[in-house]
Amino acid sequence: MHIGVFGVGGVGGYFGGRLAQAGEQVVFIARGQHLAAMQRDGLRIESIKGDALVQPVQATDDPHAAGVVDVLLVGVKAWQVSEAAAQMRPMVGPETMVVPLQNGVEAAEQLAAVFGRERVIGGLCRIFSHVAAPGVIRHLSAEPTIIINELDNTTTARVEQIHTALVRAGIDAQIAPDIHVALWSKFAFVCPTGTLGAVTRLSMGIVRTQPETRQMLEQAVQEVLTVARARGVPMPAESFECTMALIEKTAADAITSMQRDIMDGRPSELEAQPGAVARLGSAAGVEVPIHTFVYHSLLPLERQARGLI
């Protein structure tokens, strides 16, 4: 398969690198020093699953040069999706499958608004990874996983084709019975942990063990699940317990990408995480006081990071 990776951060770099390592034809869209290092030295993966070097690597900052691909993995941050969609148009043809791998629950609809719902596959991933240096992706924890299916939950031949390629690359690939349940299940983990981590500036281990923040964390998980159900997503009855169990198993020193960006003064996924819970909760008539408070508390920092104040 001809696979494009738009955004070569911890997500796109890792999964695209593994696909290239497995022999798939992969073209990476990157920029700046990261792109220069990849073109010069290849793409290096440092991982608890085994290190790898993809060299030579097909990488460019020009989507026109990349051309139309069979599958386009979207690895940019959630807040970049709409802007990136306009830039990736030259890579999307009539048969291209666009697969978002962002945190959050809105990327698929944002891409469908640009390319048409028929070109978008629902997708999400699980991994703790980041760009350690230009041309270097470091995978620290979590089994690298991609979960996909059609937005109407019909498992089609094209979904099976992507699944086969991912499995062949050694990735834990799954086809979700309900992709929306899968997306909100991940969101119930990522958003509360990132939200509480960002406002406390502390690691997962501390947030989940201090009684006061533990109570807030549990309430935040319940808020996400309540919003999902209010929007018609059939979350299983055991979703809360499963989410808290996953939080317990996460490395004590883990911090989320949103938390890291906020702590470093960079633009973050604040709008796509607690901001989205606040906005979607309000639209559904659901009160979400934890997410609303943290979102409003961190919004000035976000505006400052974006040069708005």
C-alpha cells in the first residue's frame, strides 16, 4: 500500500516508521529540522518494543510532491486537524482512506467536512511517545495500538486492508465493533488525566494517589462518560471501572502530550480536550464542572502560547 503520514510526531513517526520498516511504501510529510534530519540520517525509532532505523526515508514538506496515496494517516495535534486538512488535499484522491489518530472525538467529522464522509475511516491510537530529537521518535510506554472502523461501524474490505497492513508491521491493530465507543473510551482516559495533569503540573502517579486530586479525577472521568451517553454513544456500564483500572496501570511518571505542551508554553489540545467536554456537555445539557473550571483556568495560558495576549 502507498501510505502517507501527515505529521511526524510521536504518533505519526512511530506508526509510519513501523509500516515503512515492514516494507510498505510510506511518504512522510514533515518540516524544519525534523525533516532535514530524516532526509539526512533516516527516521530512528527508540522503543521498548525494539529500536529501528528507516533509511533511506521518503520525506518531504510538499504534499504535491508526495502525490495521491491509498491511506493517509493524520498524525498532527487535534487543534491542527482543520488547517492540515486543507494542506493535505493533493494527497487525497477518490479512493484515498483518511485515518485520524488524534486525541479527542471530533477529528473524523472535521476531516469529513473537507473530504466527504465516504473518505474517512474512524481511528484512534494508544501510545506514549514523542520526538526526542530531530529525526528521532522515542516510545516510552504502552502497547502501540491502532483501532479503526468505518464511521457507520460496517467492517468493509478497505478496513480489513488497513488492518492487515498494520498487523504485518507488528502493530496491535483492532477493528472496533463500535468506533464511537472506542473513541470515547480513550477520551475518558486521555482527557481527565491530561486535564488534571495540566492544572496540577504533576505526574500521573501523584494525581491518582492524592485523595483530593483522585476525587477530581474520578469525577472528570464520569463527566466524559455522561457527555458521551447524552450524545447517544452506548458506553458500556463498566466503562468507569475500566477507565480507572487503565489509569492505575499507567506508569507513575507519565504525563500526557497536552500537559507537556502546556508546561512548555506551547499551543496545546486544550480546546479539543477539556474545551470539547465543556462545549459538547453544554450542547447536550450536561454539567461538567471539573472540565469547565480547568478549561477556563488554563485558557489564558493557551491564548498566551498562541500570541493572542
